[in-house]
Amino acid sequence: MLCAILVIGMFLPIGSRTMIAVLANGDGTVLTVLRATLVAATVVALWLLFRWLWVPLAILAAVTVVTSLWPPLVVASYMVGITFRRPAHLALYVAAGSVVTLLPQVLGATLGGRDWSQLVPATGGIALFVLLPLATGLWIGTRRELVAELRWQAENVTARHAAEVREVRASERTRIAHEMHDVVAHRVSLMVLHAGVLEVNTKEEKTAETAALIRTTGREALAQLRDVLGVLRIGAAAEPTRQPPSTLDKIGELVADSRAAGIPVRWNDEAVLPQVSPMVAQTAYQVVREALTNVHKHAGAVETEVELEEVDQAIEVRVSNAVPVEEPEPLPGLGLGLLGLQERVRLVGGTLLLGARAGGGLMLTARLPYAEKEAW
């Protein structure tokens, strides 16, 4: 469309004589050649306008000066409005466009003997051929930028929403995995251990068969649970929403469960436990539960000791077990316990260490502050 305006408009003079007519000096052939040349130059300038701006603007300005025609100046003003945003550039172009608008009249009066009085109405061309198309280009360019910005914001919001959805799903899967590990796996391990004790100690064949079936089924359930948790555990570790006990006295219940399952656990039931923050108490509870669960799985009915001691404004939780006399049949591991436990301890500003126990065996040690600290 811009090319059509230029080609048609090049042959529509304004005023009695144009600069091209002055240069042709009445020769029709020369006039036609000059017009065709200027049309070609203008079209080339328009093509360049979308790649390099200042060079084609200079070409269009030269064509306007020589021909005294309006299309090149209108196109140039429109493209400047679409492209430029800096006030200094716009002011510079308005000044240059005003000179280009008036210069043909000055040259026509000087070289062609035209009346200088026509210079006054020519100033209206500044508003018509410079300011109006410039304002139109500014409006259209600003609107395009606004639409592009809104489109980018919409795409950004959509992408951010999709990322948040993925994060929520991953966190929920991880939370479910921790829930199942902390509750289901622990209870199933106790069930398998109870069934094994019953199978060995009962004198009734039918009861022994039933206990063996329970033990075998429990092992299979743990193996399947491990596979399920491997699928669910995606992304960073997330804290489960279920809240463990907020005081340390519930640790005794974990010890009682293990004793009932046939594991000799030493624990001072009469000990005066320190007052700690609920988060630290929950973490200590998780440490003891995870340690006893691992004893059930990997060591069996061996001598085990649970200790809790105040050390340097912190509490130290230690769970140790002796070397088993006979290597027990290990229960399927889930691969989440110690990893999740380490994260829990870190979040309250504590440390977790798994090492050898004096005299053989293993010891899990967690040192926790009285109140949780920010972990960076």
C-alpha cells in the first residue's frame, strides 16, 4: 500500500511548478526519466526502511526536496512514528521534516522564480505531511507495543501458572511418599516382625502357617510400596502435613512398640525430658522412629538403646544397635528414610550422623537446638 501511495503520488504535483519540472526545463522526455528514476529510488528507500532507518529517510528527504511531492515525506514521518520512541530523535526528525517541507519552496523561488509569498501557506505542509503522519505512526506503534506486552504477560502468566501447578503436584506426591513411608512402612515393618516372632514361637501348625503368610505378604507389600514411592517422589522434599507429637514424651510409645515386637530396647522411662520447641520435638520423634524402623528391617531382634541428652544448649538423640548374632532376612527398603530425615534435621538447624557403635553395630546421632533455627 505504501508503494502504491508513493508511485501514484509522485505524479501529483503541488503548486504550479515542482523542482523536477524546473530541472527538466520543459523537456517531456527528461521529465519522464527523472520521475521514473525518483520513483525507483523511493521504492528502494521504502524497502530499506525496514532494515536501516536513517539512510532511507535521507533518500526520501532528497526525493521530497527535488520533487516537491508529499508521499515520500508522509511515509517517512509515519515510519519514524512507528519506530522511534526517544523524544530527542522525534524532535530532531520534526525539525528536519520542517526544513524538508519548506526547502522545495525556497529552492523553487530561488531557481524557478516563484513568488516568496507561497512560503507562508507551505508551512501548513509541516502539520499535514510531518506532524499528522508522525502522530499516526506513534499511536499505531504504541498500540503494537502494548499488544505485544500484553501478549508477553499472558504467556508469562500461563507459563508461571503451569510451573506452579507442576510444583504443587510434585510437592503433593512427595508429601504422600513421606506420609506412606513414615506411617505405613513403619507399621507394616512392625507387623512383619510380629508375624515372624509368632511363626517361630507358636506350637500350632495352622497358626505358624498363618503367621508365615502374614510375614510373606507384608514383605511383598513393602516391596510394592517401595516401587510406588519411587514414582511418587518427584522434585524436592516436602514436609508432610500430618504433625507428629509436639513434645518429647511420645518417644516412649515408639520404644514400647519395638519392645512389643520383640526388640530389647533400653530407654529411661523415668527421665525428665527437656522443654523444646514443637518443631524440634517433632524432629526428634522422627529420628527415633526412623532409627527403630531401620533396626526392625535390617538388624532384627538385637540389643538397641535410645538415649536423649542435653549438650551445649542442644539435645542429642542417639539410637544404637548391636551387631545381630544371625544375619536377618532384610525387609525391602524404600530409600527415603534417611534422606528425608537429614532434610528434617537440617531445617531446624541440626546435624545428623550415621556411624559405627563402640563394640560393633551402628549408631544414629542427631544434635538439635532447643528452638529451630533458619537453615540456609
